[in-house]
Amino acid sequence: MTVSAVQRPLLFLDVDGPLIPFGTAPQDYPDGHPTYQAVLEPQGRHSNPLLARLNPEHGPRLTALPCDLVWATTWMADANECVAPRIGLPQLAVVIWPEPSDEDEQAERAGLHWKTRALVEWAAGRPFAWVDDEVTNTDRAWVAAHHQGKALLHRVDPRHGLTDSDYATLDSWLRQPV
């Protein structure tokens, strides 16, 4: 696929780690990230307590980036229902993960993240950034060898989630000419 000059880069966005920080003591979460509180749904039901860790500032910051946002998370369509409204995001496209093949399982045993191949296929040559807490150098090397467009695989520290530094890196990369 030839990327049109009018197409913006994609930003594949994971939820657990980048938007919902975990793995540190509650008092160490950044301001704006409450911890394990029960979240009451409008219908009066309790939802996933991790949703209380969402920082509502992420929505406006993500939509200000010059890209098309796409959920790349095991939350899949639930990200639009449970996460997007809490942080002020519109409904986003969602990567639907394929059933793993033998080739995928072999690649994973070699250290390739299970999402990597599917994201390159979904991008279809279009420039993309991938924000996840599990990105490795193996993924970066595989993408460099198998993706025709430019790509940024950006690892986020899951203890803190997306930070000012992460946003600066993404904004700078997304504004570079294709």
C-alpha cells in the first residue's frame, strides 16, 4: 500500500500500563491516578476497580496528537465502552486480534510480542507509533525488517503510565515528515 500524503500516522494504544498504571505502591502513583477505589457505573453496578486509575487528562492530550488513534489492547471493544468515556476520547477503531497461528507461536518463543505482527498487518504500510508497556528490541527489529513505513515502538513504564516525557516523544515523532 502506498501511503497517501493526507493520511496521518496511526497511534496504536494499549490500555494496561500506558493508561492504567500498575506495579507500584499506591502512594507512588502520579497525581491524578487514584488507587483501587470502587467505580460505580450509572446503573449502580461496580466496574473494574482498575478504571479508577485512569487519568482524565490523557484524553485531551491524546486527541491533540497529530495521528489517528487506534485501540491495540486486550480490552478490544470494551476500551470504547469503559475507557474512552472516562478520559474524554471518542469511539476509536479497534484492532481485533487474530487467533494465533503456529508461525505466531514460534515468533513469540523467539521473543516477539504477540501483538507485533498483527499491528504491522493492520498498519498496511502506513506510518505508526505503538504505545505499550511490553515493547522490546526484538519487536523493533522485526518491525524495521517487515514494515515499509516509518514506525515508533514506544515502551511506557507501567508503574507510571504515560508521562509528560512520553507525550513529548510521541508528539515530536508524529510531527516528523513521512
